Amino acid sequence: MRLDKYLKVSRLIKRRTVANEACDAGRVLINDKPAKASAQVKAGDILEIQFGSKNVRVEVLDVQETVKKEAASELFKYL
């Protein structure tokens, strides 16, 4: 699955366009490497997202096309 879509589906970032802009600005890393919005995400990847002065590190547990809001937090684990 594309990185920008995963960020939206998992609700780490609310909108896909915002996720796209964060990737273009180099604020999203996959396994410690800067990632484009089109990068493929798979289970086991480590994502690091920079929100201003705060960094969020998560491990991808599952990749699904659609998921209910209550189950979105089961797609990743905070590190």
C-alpha cells in the first residue's frame, strides 16, 4: 500500500493530501530513510513522522485497504 494512503487509513494523519505534503517535505521516514508518498508500506516497517517539535515512531502491524475508526489503532504499535 502507498505510504500516504496508509497514513490516512491508520489515522496517523487525518487527510491524504496532508500526508502527501509531509512526505514531500521529508518529514516521514520508513526504516530511517526519507520516503516519498508513493513508497510501499508493509508489515514490520518502522515509520517515523515529525509533527513540528514532536516525533512519532510506530511499527506497522497490518496493512488493510479500509478499516473502521475503532480498529485503526490496531494497524500500528507506538515505539
